[in-house]
Amino acid sequence: MDQPLPDPVRFAPLYAPLLAVPEAADGCFVIARAAQSLDGYIATRDGESFWVGGPEDLAHTHRLRSLCDAVVVGASTVRTDNPQLTTRLVAGPSPVRVVLDTERRLAGHYRVFTGEGPETLLLCAPDIAGDSTFGTARAVKVRRGSYGLDIEAILAALAERGLRRILIEGGGITVASFLQSGALDRLHVTIAPLLMGGGIPAFPLPPVDRLADASRFGWTIHPLGGDLLVDIPLIRRV
Ligand SMILES: NC(=O)c1ccc[n+]([C@@H]2O[C@H](COP(=O)([O-])OP(=O)(O)OC[C@H]3O[C@@H](n4cnc5c(N)ncnc54)[C@H](OP(=O)(O)O)[C@@H]3O)[C@@H](O)[C@H]2O)c1
């Protein structure tokens, strides 16, 4: 009988591309991830997302964190999930935590701003007043973009600090804005076998009128426990 492959061998095709030398001019390699239902939602309408994917997907997310220098989340994910963004489930270092909070509206009690843990950078717009620290986080000013903070400026601010392997962990608005800006090298989407009927969409993008205008991708598919992980290589435009 065939022995199942040990995890490091089974997962090599999935993780090896993350270790390649970044090709983009800013020296960054940027990967985004999402766990979505069959009908394309990452959370219920009230924001519940624990857990869309199964335990293997959770371990996969922690593995991605351990392979990256920085993990980026939008303000709504901090507000809803109060995440730690560490690598508790796998061996390997926790990345620097990066929160996109243009107007500095987040309160200070969230776990990324309190207690022990990896460094947190709070990214906000240059015209917003405030101290250079926020709890245990350091505030970093980044110019505004057409929506929220400018994506190229976010990556430049991280590269300047030696953070070049970047995981965009969510939520949907954040992943979609990096995707739409052409700022992703790779996209991992876990598709879980559940239907939610509505909720927070995985990719809130402007609709196309014609199928010919839709973005179409090549992908490879990896079974991940009871879920399917699709691995999509992309070409950075910025
Ligand atoms: N299933 C999953 O894989 C997964 C993963 C993560 C999160 N989630 C769920 O996702 C939900 C939150 O997702 P969401 O789509 O509502 O919001 P989000 O992506 O977490 O946060 C979006 C917010 O980030 C700030 N932001 C600043 N600059 C930005 C930029 N350049 N691009 C995008 N956002 C920028 C904006 O807030 P300001 O204008 O205030 O700056 C924006 O409204 C939660 O329910 C969470 O549980 C699910």
C-alpha cells in the first residue's frame, strides 16, 4: 500500500514558489490568501469567519505566516476578529503585523496593539494626527490611494524596513484592492464545502459587463483536509 507523503514533500510545490527571489522592482514578493465558501463568502454578514475552512487550512495560514516577513490585515478584520496573527500552530517565526487603518479609527484594546507578541505597524494617512506609537504598535504614515492607503506606498514602506515577503491575509476588501492594483505575485484561495447564501464577499471587485472582460487565471489544486486549495500564480504590475 502506498504510504502518504510526509507534509514537507506533499506541500513542496505549494510553498517552494514563496521562497523564490522576488522579481518585482521593489524587491517584494506578495501573496494573498482567503478561505471562502462554495458561493464565494469569507464571513457571514455579521463578520463571523471562525472557521470557514477546516483545521488544515488554519495550519496552512500559520505556515504562510511563518514564511513571510509581514502579515497585512485591513481595519475591519482587526475590528471583527481581534486576531493575534502569530504562528502558534507551526514551527517558525511570527511575522511583523501590519494593520491598514487609514483614519486611525481602531480602538487600542485589540490584541495586535497590546501585550507581548511580534511587532505591529499601524499604517495610516499622513494627514491624520496621532502619536508615533499606539499601544505596543508603531504608527507609519503612508500616502492615501484611490481607496484607503496607496498600495505601492504600503509595499515601499514595508520594503524600507526590510519586510519583503508579504502575506495579505484579509479581509476581502484588502485582498481585492491588492489584486485590483496588480500588486500580487500569488493568490491562495481555500474553497470550503459550505454554502452561506450571503455574507462578506471574498473578492469585492467592480462587476464586468462581458465575460470576455473577466480576469481568468490558471491554477493548481491541492486537497487540504476536507477543503480544496487553489494556488494561482500572478504577474505583478506594480
Ligand atoms: N475567511 C477568510 O479568509 C478571512 C480572512 C480575513 C478576514 N476575514 C473576515 O473578513 C471580514 C473583514 O473583511 P472586509 O472585507 O470587510 O474588510 P478588511 O479587508 O478586513 O478591511 C478593509 C478596511 O481596511 C482599510 N484599508 C486601508 N487601506 C486599504 C487598502 N489600500 N485596501 C483595502 N483596505 C484598506 C479600510 O478601512 P479604513 O478606511 O478605516 O482605513 C478598509 O475599509 C471579517 O469578518 C473577517 O472575519 C475572513
